Amino acid sequence: MKNKPFWLFAALALFIISLAYGYTKLIVPKKETADAVQCHETPNIGSPSTFQPTIENKHKPAGKAPKGMVWIPGGEFSMGSSAEDESLCSIKGVTKDAAPIHRVYVDGYYMDESEVTNEEFEKFVKATGYVTVAEQKPTKEEFPDASEEDLITGSAVFTPASSAVNLNNFLQWWRYEPGADWRHPEGPQSTIKGKGNYPVVHVVYEDAAAYAKWAGKRLPTEAEWEFAARGGKTGNLYVWGNDLKPKGKFQANIYQGHFPIKDRDTGEDGFKGIAPTKQYAPNGYGLYDMAGNVWEWVNDWYSIDYYRTLAESGKTAKNPQGPDAYYDPSDPTQIKRVHRGGSFLCTDQYCTRYMVGTRGKGEIRSAANHVGFRCVKDK
């Protein structure tokens, strides 16, 4: 059996390239060298005057919030990012899908205080018998050109390179791993035993939506996710403020060190790789891990020009549900929805999508070991 079925890995590659890194062709070092790209921690940002004050709703429902959830008041805010680059050696343009800043209003709602965990997802699976997409054998109908021996279950797993590599070839640190799924995040020999409080990974959009429906919840819209992540603050670069490391301390599980070399993740934030939930201070609404750790599915289709469409209307968008169709000119055949928040692999060398207003995207039936989700519930 082939270890890396080409047809399947190619499909996953499209997903990986669009998850966080956007326009990879823009991230080519000036010199063809195996040295790491050296970048600064703080990206270039536009004028803060593009952000107008957040106006929170005053109403709060009576009674306690559902277990494990917090009340998000909703209201009107400025959505998007004024970052001109991702600290990728000041290469401009890679965050353009998060511009321009535009006004949005959302109603109040409840939100999971952390990402859905292995323990919570396991309860869902035991109650329903649900089988995730990563656990399902691909079919000839879905991949007519694949040979039978290549139709095997699996998912994408981050695999550090043995030495320094150019960052314009992501295939050097990702592999398609047969048998990788939410129960076996690194492959069939791995386990989640003792990791019930870690975020569940290797879930695709329909897996997340199925869990949300079973739990009596739903996936958040992109606008709801960003309103909640901002925690009532206006225009901050990060969930916690404008300094990546207040008082020299990391506030999220992201990557430090020489990316993506094996054993070169320094773990200055306290973790090398994925972390349990709730390891850092919550934001202003009591939400944990709204930056880093794992990417989070939201309900919106991904469209590169959606924000511009909203801004050009000249109106405050009320409870926007995302575009009517997906649109990514760099990858037009792949059906994508939005991801938010970044992951433990985000780094100032390659991807700083832990910046609160920036966006990710993913093919809806592709999974990886740095993608999870959280849910919301209407009042």
C-alpha cells in the first residue's frame, strides 16, 4: 500500500495551502536558501482610525448560561484587519481578504468557552454512532481516477522537516497519514487516552456541524466569531491587546523557534505542539483559546472579496451570514468555508493568523491535526 497516495495528498495539499497561508506564492525568500526566513514579530498595520467604537447590546438573558458556555452580548463593531502583512518579511497583500474594515451588527448569543474537546466529541460519537469523514474510506465516485489500493482512510498530519527548508514548499512539512483521525491524531499508533481536555482535531466542516446539531447548538458565523474574539475591545491586533507578549509572556499556543524543523519548536509559550484547552487567560467575555492552538470552523462560505462587498454597501451589515457562494481565485475548484483563530503552527516566520481580524479557509471535506471548532447557541 502506498504511504502517500498522490491523488489524495494532492487534494489535501490544496486544503493545507489555503488553511492559513493564503497566497503561498508571495512567501518566497529573495534568495533560494535553506535558511529560515527571519521576520519581525509585529506586522505593519494601517491607521487605527479605521476602527470605530464597539457598541455592546445592554440586554442580558435571565438565568445561567448553558454549561460550558458564556453570554456574548452582541452589538455593533468594526470587523476585519488593518494589518498590511503577516510579519512575513513585510510582504504585503497576504491579508487582503480581511480588508477593508467594515461595520457589522450581531445579536447576542451564547458561545462555548473553549474549543470542543476530545471528551465532548467522544460523548457525541458514543450517543450517535457518528463516523467522521477522516474515518470513512474514500469512494470511487468521489475519486474516479484513484486505484482501489489508494482508497484508504486518513488525514493530514504536520511532520517537521529534518533540516532548514525554504518556506515556499509546504509539502516539506505535511504528510497524508493513513489511519489518522480524531481518535488517532498522529496516526494509527497514537491515541487520545489521557487527553480528554485537548481540542478534538481531524474534523471537517460536516463533522463539526453534525456535533453542533446533536448538542442543540450551531457553528458561529464569521461575524459572531470575531465579535466574541474581540471581547468588547475595539481594533486590537490580538485577542488580548496590541502587544504579542505583554510583560514578556505569551498569551496563546503558537509556534516559537525555527519553523518547521524537528525539535526546534522552543515551546516558549509552555507547549510544543497542541495544548489542552484553557491554558491561557480568557478574553474579556470569558472565552479561551480564541487565538492559536487549533483553527476553528465557522459557518460562512469563504470568498476573498466578501468584506469589500459589505463595505461598498455603505451600510452596517446586520447579522451577516457570509456570501451566497464560495470564491477563491487562487483555488477556484475547491469548496471552502472560513476558519478562524490560527493554530499551534502559526509563527511570525510564516503565518500570523492569530491576529484577531485575519482569516483562514479550508476545503470542506479535508481534515488535519490542527483544525477543530467551537459552537454557539441562540438565546
